[in-house]
Amino acid sequence: MITTAVPTSLGHAVPGNRWDLLRDIDAPRPLVSVVVPYYEQQRSLDLVLAALEQQTYRAFEVIVADDGSATAPLVRSALDVTVVSQEDRGFRAAAARNLGARAASGDVLCFLDADTVPEPGYVQALVRLPSLVPDALTVGRRRHADLTALGRLPGPDDEILEEPRWLIDAYRGSRDLLDADHRSYRHVISAVMCCTAAFFEEIGGFDESFDGYGGEDWELANRAYLAGALIAHVPDAVAWHDGPDWAGRPGEQRTEQKNAEALSLLPLVTDPAARTHGVRYAVPDLTAVVHTDGHSAASLLATVGSVLAQGDVTVWVDGTDAADLVASWRTDDPRIRLGVPGDDDVRRSRFGLDIVGPVVLAPNAARTLEASTPAQGPGLVRSAVPGGSLEWWSWRAVRRARRWADALDRTPQQALADLFGITDAPADEVGIAAGPHQPDLSW
């Protein structure tokens, strides 16, 4: 496993989420596109554009993405500003940001809400990591003040509104997301977010099914993390939101709105902490493949059943006799499928599992294997029993390795070892055992 930043034709490769290894490396200065979603916020837009004129980083354009305002935004700025618009079909910030990204010509996309005014060093600080690592995703620091009353950025004597304590604690506890894990997507805010245009396009941009307030940034950040993104909080990239944080605003409908956000996220984000209601969704947390070689119908049932018992999982049964063996069970369980999953079937799963032979998992095996593959690695755990084997991997690690393999002049498996590590574990440590060819199914 590499321990330093490795320069390549793609950018600098680092292990795990170790963006700290890039601190002393000079960053290039690519063209940046600042994408500003907008709806009937002319005064706020004026403040944002005036603040962008004061940026220390000068190689940028501005794309104002109008979400169907009755009156088109006026551009009162000497900056290079393009205005694009979509029809008014309700709150569609996700679609507006995608519209702005499509109109952008920069190599790096810097998203900034129209009611969020940046300090002079905002762009320079936020784009640094994406300019060095093409699959980096950075989030700035969003502070709060009554900018409408001030008409400018706050000074040292002005009243400052409270920042969300849970975010402050999350950034401090994770060392600004250096110690990111599978729940860190919750700490990425689209109002102050940055990534390369190529990575944004690769992961599919914002999900435009989000047509209400909130949720689209968590969904995109989760998908980016699962795609192998290097994520970082950049506290020096400060932008000021006009007014308090959403949780601090008055109104009895907050719970209803947060529930609507949660209902939109649950089918798409496989975070076990979210899926506590006993409902099954089409996208599983774990995608497993069980091969039929060496199996009888009974032993295959025992193996597949032990995998299904792990929880939020879909099992694909692969082999020339898979259909016949599964048909002999006379089951209609939608969690069991034939063949191997395609990219769309696994793009939101956190983990993958491949089993050869009559391997039986203990009830807590998935939890043990997950603990064996933390965010920093290893990315793959292998184990074997007589007549069978198991491989468990983090999709995040596998996808990052695939992206960097050619640039590192390595195979995807070698790149996985370089970036996250591969480990072999004894069967008893990960909770697997060899099952008989003909287990006794009677009762």
C-alpha cells in the first residue's frame, strides 16, 4: 500500500482518504466554473457577484442557473457571467445545478448558492484539492449572518448567527473529514461544494428526482463517496449564508419537510442508520454473488440463506445450473436473482461479496467483515475454507482502484492493493465455515 502522494498523468494518487499528503504540493490553476442556482434573489445575487469580484483566484467564470424566476436575473458585474434558465416547475435546485454544470466550460465546478456570499479566499481554498485529485469532493465552511440587513459581508463588530453544532462537531471529530467514513456524506453541503467537471459527469450529477427543499446534496455526496471520492472539509473556504441555518428557522412544518427529505433519500442511500423501519428497498446495502460450482440444491440453499440473513442484501446466483437449482426451492423471494449484477445494480451498494463453494456465514459475519474494511482500508478481505472461498470488498475502494489503475500502470487488483490494501483473514475471524454438500434440511 502506498504511503505518499504519487504523481501520475491523472493527478496525484493517495491511499484511502489521505488528502493531508497533498498539503505541501503546489496546485495547478485550472479554469473554474462557479455555478450559482438562483430563484428570485436579485439582491442576494448582487452581493454574491460583488464578492466574487474580490476573489484571490481569478481564473473563473460564473454560471447563474435560474430555476424559473418570473423575472430573469440581472447581471450587474464585470465578471464573465452566463445566465441559463429552466421553466418554473416548482423547487428544482438539483436540476438547476445540473443545468449550470452543462453550460460550464471549466475543469472544476464550484457550487455556490445565490444566498451564500463568499469571502475573498473562498474559490482558491475550495478548488485546491480537486485541481490535484480529479475525484476529490470538497465542502467549504458555511457561516450565517443577516446579510439582508447588512448589505455586505459581516465585520468583526457585526452580529453572527449560530452555526449548526452537529456540523462543527462532525468536522472537528473527523479532522475535517480526513477520517471520513460511510456516514460522512451527511457533512457535505451543496451550497459550498466543489469537484471536477469530469467527476461530476462520471457520477451523473445531481439526482433530479429531488424536487423539494434538501436531500440532493446528501444523495450526491453519498454516491460520490461510493464512487471512491476523496472528501474533505476546507474550513478556509468560508461563505456566509443570508439568515440562520434551516434547523434554526421558525415554522411548524420543519418535521414534515424533513420527513419528505428522508422519504426521498431512503430508496437511494443504503446507510443502515437510515433504514431502521423494516422496509425493503430495491437498492441493497450489500450485493452478493454466489456461484453454483460444487453445490447441490440443498447446500446452495444453505449458503444463500446465510447471506440473506445478514440483512439489507440482494443475492445473485450465478452458474450454468443456477436457474434449475433455484427453481427447486420453489421460492418467490425478490432478494434472489440469477446471473451477475450490472453496474446499475451495485452503484449505490456499500459492499460486495463473492462466494465460491458451500460457504456458510455466521449471523454476524457481514458486520464483522464491514468492520474489517474501514474507510482507510483494507478495501478487500479474502478468506477460505475447505472447498470454498469468500471475497468481501468496499465498492468505494474498488471503484477508486478502477479509476486509477491505468494512471498507476497497475491492474485494478494491484491498484486496489496500492490505494486501500488487501488482506487475508482466517475463516473463524470473519465468521464463515464450510458446509456439507448435502446438509440436512429436515426438521
